[in-house]
Amino acid sequence: MEGRQRLEQRLDDTVRELAAQRRHFKEEEEKFRESINELVAKQEEKIKKLRSSEAELKN
């Protein structure tokens, strides 16, 4: 019976550890998505400025 309790405790510990890792990865994923969104917004802004400059040069 003692062996079973140890195994159950190890399983509980592993489940807690995996839950903590899952939370950490979700936080990292959210930070990554925010970074991507910021980069896309900057890219769109640069493209808009470039097109505006090109239009001015044509006139």
C-alpha cells in the first residue's frame, strides 16, 4: 500500500508541475502574440508611409 501512495503522490506532483508549465506557456504565448501584433502594426504603418511618399514623388 505504501508503494501505491508514493506513486499517487508522484502523479499528483507531476500533474501540478504540468499545470504550472501550461500556465507559463500560455503566458509566453500571449506575450508572443502581443509582439506579433505590434510588429504587424508597425509594418502596416511603414507601408502606409512608404506609399504616401511614393504618391508625393509622383505628383
